[in-house]
Amino acid sequence: MFAAENGLKGDPRLEAISQAIRVVPHFPKKGIMFQDITTLLLDHKAFQDTVDIFVDRYRNMDISVVAGKVICEEYELEYGTDCLEMQVDAVQPGDRALIVDDLVATGGTLSAAIRLLERMGAQVVECGCVVGLPEVKGQCRLNGKPVYILVEPREIDNCRHADISSEFLNVQCSG
């Protein structure tokens, strides 16, 4: 579910968060519009708004563990494979876990994190993501766990709008 569908429709913080995310075309491979949240983290106001929205959402859900990149669980990305690891004692049986990730596309990373946490005995309450692709049905791979997404990915018409030159990225952009 997107934040705008859950009481935040028209909230100017969502537009500010979206605009603070840099779009890097054709990275890591041609056709991918990489949503780089580094610029969001550097924008103090937009980052504070991101944190505030997540805190408001999860304040009364009795969360005991917040997992970012989370033994080892391999998973597939839309452009390869990866692995999540965490310390064996990082999660205790019965912990109520919130998984936070920058972006959900295929659902591979979140699915792996859910499996990893559940293997350790945690109950995954929800997955919270800054950016989510509405056209990718990654949520169906999440074993019924709800996903809360702040913004949709931004598209750009021309590489110049990405704040990174095409020469730096060594890509050809049309437009």
C-alpha cells in the first residue's frame, strides 16, 4: 500500500521525498532507472520527513526489532543474485520485526529478509519501503506480509535531469 492511499494523499512531504531521490538512468544495466536515495539522506528536511512518516506509521504496532539489510539467505534480483546476512543473536524468537528497505521492485530482497527473520523465530509485522514499483507485483512473493511504500519511482525524460552527466555514467541516453 502506498502512503498516499493511507491517509497521506496530497501530503507535501511525499513530493519532497520523491524529488530528493536522484534517478540514475541505465544503472546497473541498460533500461534500469536506479532510484538513488543517497541524495534523500543528504537532504535533512526530506530525510526527517521520511523518518517521521515511518515513526507515525509504526508508533503503536509494538515493534521490537527493525531490520535493515538483514546466518545468510540468497535471493534473486531483477539483474542478478545477492545474499543477506545477520548475526545469529540479532533477533530473538517472538520479536515483532519491521523490515525497512529503500526500494521494492521484484520483492526478492524483502522475501529473503522475511525468510531470514522468520527462520530466527521473529514475526514480521510489515515491510516499509521508501520507493516502490506499482507495476511490479513483488508483493505477491512476500507471503502475505503487508508492504507500506512512501513514493513511486521517478522517471526522467533526459539524462540531464538526473544530476549526473551521461559521460560520467558512460551510457547513451535518448531524448
